[in-house]
Amino acid sequence: MKEELKQKIGEYLATHFYLNLATVSPEGRPMAHTMAYVSEDTTVYLATNRSTRKVRNIMHNQAVAFTVDEDDPDWFDMQALQVEGFASIVEDEGEMRRIGEIMVGKFPIIADMPPDPDTILIKIVPDIVYYLDYSVEFGHRERATF
């Protein structure tokens, strides 16, 4: 994989706030979830309540997908990421603290929220990422495998 493409993917993730997460229920039904996120390079972290459907779905099937994109009506300038990866629940206390600090830096309002013992962190490690950049040419897409 080209390091330049991996760096572009990491920078794109770092400069956006929301993703659309796709999971699959135990019954095989797809679901989409809009989520705020933070990233470390190309790894993404999401905070959520442990009793959500997305958590139940991930516990059943760790394979997930998500998109991060622009809300721009000009199709010829569109940039986006299409990501396939694997999700897990963060158990390591040090990792949770480190990511919590990143979250407060990106979303300062979190610092004013009371702690919630039912909040957990989901970690998504990419497997395949498509980087779309239609400013290069309409339909331009580069693939990175991790």
C-alpha cells in the first residue's frame, strides 16, 4: 500500500466529524448509524451506550463498513472515504484514557458531560479503504488495503 495514500486517508479522517456506520443485525438486517468519531491515523473510535443495537450487532459480527464524506452538491469536487473494517470494544484502560483525551480535544462539549458508566468505546480498524476524489476526475477512486 502506498504510504502517501494511507497518509491522505488519515488526514481526511482527522478533519471530519461524522461517519455513517453500517452493521448487520443477528437476523441479517443491515443498519446504518450516524456517529461522531475521532481517529488515530486510520483507526476510528466511537463512543456509545453499551446497550445500543450497534453494539449488539458488533458483538454478533465484527465486520463493519462506514463512509465519511462531504455535504457538497458539486459532484465534480466530491471527496469521500468508503471503509470496510473490523470493530471491537476497547477494554484497555490506558487506550480508553488516551482516546478520551482525543475526544475532548475534538469535541470540547464532552468535558462538561457527566461520566456515564454505560458508555463504551468502539474501535474500528480498517481492512480496505476506498479514497474517492472526483476533483481528479469524475469517478476517481484509489484503494488501500491494510
